[in-house]
Amino acid sequence: MITIEIFLLQKLLRKAMIYQLMIKINKLIKEANLTHKEISEQTGRSGNWVNRVYNNSSDITMSSLSKIISVISEKIELDKYNLNALFDQKTLKIASTMSSLADENSISATAFILSEKELFSDLMGDWGALSERKKLSKKEKAVFEKLQKLLKDPLGGI
């Protein structure tokens, strides 16, 4: 039976959500024909701040997000965008799943994961990319590998 610590699973989901958000922020930056360095400098940060945040999938503060969006808004009309430009269904599903996990334990986690198989399967690519970039701790990588096994052979995890 595969057991997965809820806390580590929540950390993995959080990293995937931030990874998705950073990809969407980067898309807006590109649409505004701005560089990470320009955004960093115009938000009062060091020249490589946005690049570090993007590469590390850092969890930025709301004020930092607001500053980034304000710089982008000087270059492109944001009225044509809605919140889905950053918070699409996948991102919201990750957040919802993180919240739902609070009611689970390491024994019920397997059944929970299998009930959300589509989402967890979809996130394998994100976690794979984060693993390749060495952005997962040893424990998180171990959970990622357990998830891969579980999703590949659901009956092996029960």
C-alpha cells in the first residue's frame, strides 16, 4: 500500500499552482514586450528579481504581484483580460484540491488522489519540470515518485 504524507502532497500542489501562475505572469510579460529585467527594475527590485522568482517558482506577495501587473499595464491594455489570464480552471482546481486535502490523512490520501486522477496526472509534467530544475526537496521528489507509481498502477497503491 502506498502512503503519502498530506503535508508533502499539499506542498507539491502549492508548488504546481505557483509554477502555473508564474507561467501565466511570464506570458503577460512577453505580451507586453517586456523583459524580466525591465519588470524588476520598474518595480523597484534588483535587475534579476523577476527572473529568480520565475525560475524558482517563488510564492510572491500580493503587493509584488500588483507591482508586476502595474508595470505590464503601462504597455498593454489589461481591460481585455480577466482573472482567468492568471487564475484559470487548472489553477483553481489545484487550490480547491489543496483545501480538500485538509480533511484527509495519509491512509485516505491514496483514494483521494485516485478520485482526482485527471488533475494529478496533469500535474505530473509540472512536477517533472520542477524536479528537473531541482526545485523539489528529497521528500517532495519521493512523493512525486510515489504519485507516478500510483497513477501508473492504481491497484498497486491500494
